[in-house]
Amino acid sequence: MCCSSSYVVMVHVYLPCGFAASSFFILTKCF
């Protein structure tokens, strides 16, 4: 579920930098 590229991009765009960092961690964990 977290591997959806569109979802990751959307989260990265909408959330602040701190949350974006968390999203990046999830993305890294996914890949």
C-alpha cells in the first residue's frame, strides 16, 4: 500500500517538511 508512487508524491507535497521526512523513510523502507 505504501509503495504507491502517486500516494508518496501526494503525501510529500501536502505535508510539511517534518512529515515529508517520515514519508521518505516509509518510501525507503518500501524500496
